[in-house]
Amino acid sequence: MMKRRLICFICLIALICGCNRSVLRIPGASLSFSETPTGFAAKATPYPYVLVVSAPIDQRTQHYGERVAGTKWTGCSTDPFWNTTASQVIQQRLVKELQLSGLFLRVTTTKTSPDDVILKTEIHAFCSQTVGFIIGRVAGITSLQITLEQNGKVFTDQKYEKVVTDADKEYTGSQVGMIEQAMSVTMADSLRELLKDVLKKIDNEAATWKARS
């Protein structure tokens, strides 16, 4: 009886809150943030730079409601993180992917020399939304402003955006399961696809940095 009442209560709240079900987060329903490697590998030998990945600056509150990647999906406040932060997750993924890519001589989070290349990140969006009630659609939304510089000279300063829904081929989760898990997976997938773009751009442009350093 109590279970039936709880289900009815959740349904009522969903109707009151409108189409976006992401407000109905259930603590503990999602698993750990999904591991979704890019599999990216540099075209040539590592570039002779030490890359320092600075802790991302979380500016999501300043970009709520902004459309992302030319889609209807917007920056939002919903994420599945309970024991960590968006900044920590993104920094960890950046470090791991850059290390595995073989793009740089070494990747670290601590500056070792004035000649180190510094990667700075602003988080404009990193969240998930769910729309619809009976038949819903889940989307992972990521928007990062990434800057690479050395000795105060900017090599690149670009915004990267990616949205992955549970209907896209990039989605690696299940079509059956808890909403929170789908939210986590779509976020991880959108971050993975975005990082692919970042790694490709670095691979294509880093060879020209020597002439400007």
C-alpha cells in the first residue's frame, strides 16, 4: 500500500513539474560515473611539451538555460554527482585521455616549469535532462571553454559542445533501467564525444606551436 502511494506521489510530482523529469532524482539509484574512453591515439610521436591540466572552473550557474550545440537542450543544474564534483570528474577525464592519447611528453596537474603548456577549462554546461513522462528522452549535455597557453601566449581558445541522447548511436547505456543511470551514461557519453573533438584539434595544431613558442 505504501509503495503504491509512493508511486502515485512521484507521478503527481512529475505532472506538477512539467515535462522535465530530471528533477526527480533518486539518491543511490545511479551507479558510479560511467567509464567511456575515447580510444584516441596521436598520429605521431609525443609533442615535446609537459601539459598541465588545471582544475576546471565551474561556471554552470552563469549559463543555465543557454542552448547547447545548436540543439533544443540547454544548460541545467541536474547531475548525478553525490561524492565528487563536476570539476573533479572533468579534470580526471582530461588527464586520463590526454595521457592515453600520447599527444604530450607528460601530462600532470602541477606546473613543473615556466615552459609548461597550461590547459584551462571553464564548465558552461555539464548536466542531464529528461523530458516526457510515459515515453521519455534523456540527454547528456556538455559545454566547455578550453584554453591552451604557454608563457602567457594563447595557442587555442575554443568552446566545445556536445549533446548525446539515449536515442543516439553514441549512447552506450541500456534502454531499460533507472532514469538516473541513463542520465549518468548520457553525460559520460557527451563528455567522451566532446573530448574526442578536443584531442583531434590538439593533434592537428600542436605541431605549429613550436614556431610560436
